[in-house]
Amino acid sequence: MRELNVDLAERTYPVMVGSGLLSSAGRLLARRGLDAPPIVITNRTILKFHGPPLLQSIREVFGDPAVVCIRDGERFKNHETLMQIYRGMFRANANRRSWILAFGGGVVGDIAGFAAATFMRGIPFVMVPTTLLAQIDSSIGGKVAINVPQGKNLIGAFHQPAAVLSDTDVLKTLPERELASGLYEIVKHAAIRSESLMRYLESRLEAIQHCQTREMTHIIVESVRIKAGVVASDEKEADLRMILNYGHTVGHAFEAATDYKRFKHGEAVAWGMIAAVGFGRELGHLRPGEARRLIDLIHRVRPLPSLKGIRLNPLWNALVRDKKFRSGDIRMILLNRIGDAEIRSGVDAATIRRFLRGFLASGGNLEDRRG
Ligand SMILES: NC(=O)c1ccc[n+]([C@@H]2O[C@H](COP(=O)([O-])OP(=O)(O)OC[C@H]3O[C@@H](n4cnc5c(N)ncnc54)[C@H](O)[C@@H]3O)[C@@H](O)[C@H]2O)c1
Ligand SMILES: [Zn+2]
């Protein structure tokens, strides 16, 4: 097992990463100021695959936990589910000294974290993230939220967990596309901040795709270190934190332009990064060799769903709906080289639109566009 600390202004919490952590969760969480059995918030998919070892080890140390099972899917990250969680907590006689254990992917983590932030004005929570995305992204930084009809994550809070336990074994049951989706976000962390992580991903990709413990542990720890480093220096989100959104503005537009049906979030971000690489190259950022490296790695992770049939206008409309885009001063995150991202302001909208037209026409193939 590896352990690192996420250092934040008001508090520091440990992130533990390794194989077999579910069955030692109770022991690992003992003596962290948590007492009484937790309220475990999860869904049936996760419970079926991984419930018994976690619940058993919690029971041995803290006593019998209450379990609240929520429905599986992004569309249930809403206030009805939140109310269901509160009801389950009252039924279990939860009080100010209770704590929540969020056991699942980003959806469970976000909504269970929000319940913890708000129940009796805030109680502790622990995250046991079970998707790669949740282990390297949503469990770090303390953002918790639910969706409302007006938009995603619009009701939320900052609430840091007391600890994060990431068991690499649970990733073995993840659908392949979910695993790849998390890997693209790790590629993003490498691209903006760490050439050595990039090299590691390039050389150990097969082992990573087979979820081998050593390799998985390494890339999760490095990725958490990168996100935590950026978040810690800038907890409430300003300039530096913005680089974590590399590939995301255009990625979100790809998701919206296809009604959130064609792409997993990470896949859309992967296309967003490829577009950012192409656009950056036009502006003279990033040498062709470095651009090629990033694009090759993305395609090696898993073939991406195609861009076929996506039209410029819906994509553009989705982009200009983004408030970052509308403010007049368009800022783009571009790479100077692998491991070094920069925020470039004053980018001209017409130039971006022209680039995207060509990008869609080539099906996202940047080589095509040079000829
Ligand atoms: N708070 C943040 O900073 C932050 C950052 C990024 C994303 N998010 C949020 O995270 C959410 C997406 O999270 P996600 O990608 O983990 O999706 P998810 O939570 O929906 O999980 C994906 C699917 O995998 C299943 N699953 C989870 N673990 C499994 C396992 N070990 N084996 C088999 N199946 C498993 C889930 O039941 C679900 O069907 C979004 O709501 C997004 O807004 C939050
Ligand atoms: Zn993302």
C-alpha cells in the first residue's frame, strides 16, 4: 500500500492506494477520530461486486453499518436521491457524531459527500472510490454536488473527506470503457503536469490495461499527487486549478452536442485534448513530435467513438453556452510541451470556429489536415 497526504489549508487527509484495502478498511480507518458505525452510501452494482469484504471489515471495527442503496446512474444524482439518503440516515438514528462512507464511483461520491456536507451542518465522510475516475479525480479536491434541471453540479459545497481508500482490485470489475475513461483523465494529468508520468503510461500501458497492482498503484498515486498539488495551491479554484480542465471545454461541447449519449465523459475529454493539441499547434504551441506522442497514447488507451455526424453548429452552440467562453475574453489551456500547460487568453472566437470546422471535417484526424 502507498499513502500520500492531500494538504489543504484547513485540513490534511490521507489517500491510501493499493491492493486488498477493502478488507482492511476497518483497521485503516480506526483511530482517525471516527466512532460509531458509518452510514454506507452505495448502489447495488457495487454492493454486489464488492460489498462483503468492505462491510465485514467495517463491522469488525465500528459495529454494524447502516447501508443506503441509491439508484445507479448520473441521472439519479439529484435532490430526490439526496432526500432518500437523509431519510435513510434519520432511520438509522444518525446524529452529529455519525459519519458517511461513500462507496462507489463519482456519482456516489458527489452525492454522499454533499449529504455529509449538509446533514446537521456537516459530518465527516470517508471515500472508498470504486471507479478509476473517482480514484484519481472526483475523490480529490473536496467538491461535492448534485445536479438540478438547470444544469450539472449546480448545487454543491466544498467538503473534504476524512480519508480516501482506493483499492486497485475493485477496478478489475469495471467495464472496459469506464476504465479507459479514467485513464484519459490520467493522461490529462500527465499532459499538463508530468512528463515522467507520460513516459510511464507509454511504457506500461498493457500492464495498466490489465489492472496490474503495481502499475495501477503507481499511476493512481502520481495522478492524485498532481491533482492534489494543483488543488492545494489553489483550493477555491482560480487560475492554476483551471489547467485541470485541459480538454474539457471542447470535451463538454462534444458531450452536449451528442446529448450525453455517445461519449463517456473521459472519451469526450480525450477528443477535447486532441482538438486542443491541434489548435495549439496552429498557434505555434507544442512541437509536432510532442503532439504526436499525446495523440498516439490517447488512441492506444482505447479506440475512441467517432466524431461522425457531429455538426459544427450544435457543437459551437454548446461551446458558447459555456460561461468561460461567453465572457468575451476567451481563455484556452494549451500545452507548451508535455508536462507544461499554460493559460492563453485573448483567443479569437473566429479562429477557434474555423479550426473546429476543419477538425470535424477530418473526423478528428490532425494528420489529414496538414496535407
Ligand atoms: N467532485 C469532483 O471533483 C468530480 C470530478 C470529476 C467527476 N465528478 C463526477 O463524477 C461522476 C462520474 O463518476 P464515474 O465516472 O465514477 O461514474 P459512476 O459513478 O456513474 O460509475 C460508472 C458506472 O460504474 C459502476 N461501477 C462503479 N464501480 C464499479 C466497479 N468497481 N465495478 C463495476 N462497476 C462499477 C457504477 O455503478 C456506474 O454504473 C459525475 O457525476 C461527475 O460530475 C466529480
Ligand atoms: Zn473530467
